[in-house]
Amino acid sequence: MSRLDQVKEDCQRAAEAIAAALGVEVEVIDLDLVRVAGTGKVRNDVGSRLLRGLVNKHVLKTSQPIFIKEAGYHPICMSCPLTGSCFYKASIVYPIIAGQNVIGTISLIAFSDEQKVTLLTRTESLMEFIGRMADLIAAKVLETEAMTEKMIMASQVNAVMDAVDEGVIAINSDGVVTHFNLSAERMFNVPKNEILQQHLEEHLAGLPLLQALREPGGFTSRECFVQARGRRLHLLVTARPIMGSDGRPVGVVASARDFKETQKLAYEIMSAQKVFTFDDIIGESRAIKELKARAAKIAGSHSTVLITGESGTGKEIFARAIHAASPRKNKPFVAINCGASRWKRRPSSAPWNISAGTNRAKQKPPRRWA
């Protein structure tokens, strides 16, 4: 499809209006010499390719308009088999230029002597007029192409958004939802067509996207509790302001992830860390050998193990080795520094509790889980 074919309906309407106003016929030709629009005798030939079109070829090549006073007798017509018997009597052919490229021609055509007189007596004004019409058609082509490109880009953005596992929501500066991807639909159980162009708070109370308009750079991984259709969702939300051409925020785009799913992912990443076994603990001293044997013996039990020692003595390495040899080896390993913790209860998440001692000069009794 040629660039002019995108606006062929507009070209036909313009051709008919020009023909009615000026009393001459009009045709629009694209780069492939296909008649995109036409009036009068050529109206029924719209969509067909010119058999010869020597004058149109010349204008397409030179990008310059031309006035043919005697069709069939002009030097350009000398190689045409219809030389001296052309069914055109006269014509003004003007290039249609979009940007820097010629994309076709628009012509005022005389099929009768009366129409020929019109072209001969009003040549200068008609040349200026048809030039403006050519510019209007070119502008319409560029506008249509820009709209098409914008629609394609919007479709691409939506496709990318829908491919993301996280819920993605965008709002304008008034808090009206402009984008809502498939993951967001599933997360909040709200159909896209029900929330688009609606105020965010009417459907997702507690989602603090408008706050990102007032916070430079927005915020990252903020813990939020959102009410959606009678459900209370625990989420991690990251939001960034969308900046306008004047440097002011015009909206916000945010991603939301289920808090528990995020924890699960973190555990999976942690569990994928290098596994330390007792063989990785290198030492030939009696103390090290006895400690390894003792740790290996208790690894098979379900009792909580408290490991104490100075900083840097390898408490976590022993904890990992015990974990690797325990019945829980296929579950996540979570290290908890008892000395740094303010908790007063024993966590059920990890059986291996690690406590770092303080400086020997100011040593205090190690903290333990109550």
C-alpha cells in the first residue's frame, strides 16, 4: 500500500470539491502511477495503474510542477504512442511532497476546450492553488502516519506491560487510571474495562500512587495494604512520576508485587546460594575436628542449635554445614544474628541461631533467645 493510499478517501473528497469549484477535472497519482483519486472521465479508473503517465513520471522524478498547454505535443510526450492524439487537452501536474520525499502528484486536467481555456487563462492562480492542495494532502499523510505509529507504539507498550509478572498501573495527575495490565487485573480482581478512566481510589483504596507526584523520584518497594473488592492485599509497590515536556509530573506509573510472593522469591534466591558442608571447613586441629564431629552428630536432630563465638570465627559456615546435613536441607536457610536482634521470642523460621560476641575487651554475656 502506497503512502497516498492511506488517505485515498480524503484525496477523493478533495478532488471532487476542487473539480466542482474550478470546473476542471482532478486526479491524484501515487509513486506506482496508480490513480488514487479522480473525477470526470477518470473517476471509474481510480485504483488502476496509468498505462503511460510520462508527464507524471517526469514530475515524480524532478519534484517540480509542470503545465502542459498542448497535451500530446509537449517534448515530454514525444515518446508516447498517443503523441498528437492524447485524450488530455491540457494539464497542470504538481508534486505531493511529504517531508523530503515525493509521494505522488495531483493534477488539474482539461478534457474539453472549455476546461482548457480555464487552465490557460488562470494558470498562475491555479498553480498556486493546486500547490496548496498538494501541501494539505501531504500534511494529511504525515498526520495519518504519525497516528498509526502512535497506535503501534501504544500496542507495543501494552504488550510489554501485559508480559510483565508484576501488576502495572499508570495514572494521570488527577489520579485517573490510564493503564492497567493483565497482571494487575489478576492481582486486584478488577477487569481493565471497569477501572480505566476511573479514579484510582474508587477501586483500589490505599494504593499511594498520587504520593509519587509529590516525592522526587517516587518511591521504591514501599509496603502497602490495599483494599480491592472487599479484600485486603499486602503489597510491595514501586512508583515513579511521569514527567511532562515542561519538567513537571503529569502522572505516575507503578508496579505492585504480592508481599508473600516477594518473600518466597527471596527465599528461593537464598536457597540457591552455595551449599557449605563439613568438608568445606578446613582444619586439622583437635578442636576443629571435635567441633565438626559434634556438629555433624546434632545435625540430624530437630532441636534448635545456638552457635556462639567471636566475630569472624565462622559461625555461619558451621550453621550452613549443619543445615546441609539436616532433614531441612531442602528448605531455605535463614541466618539470624541473635546478638543484633531485639526480638524476645524464638523464631520458627530457622533452627540455626547465630550469635556474634562483642569485643573481647568489653565482652558481655551473649544474647540468647528467650
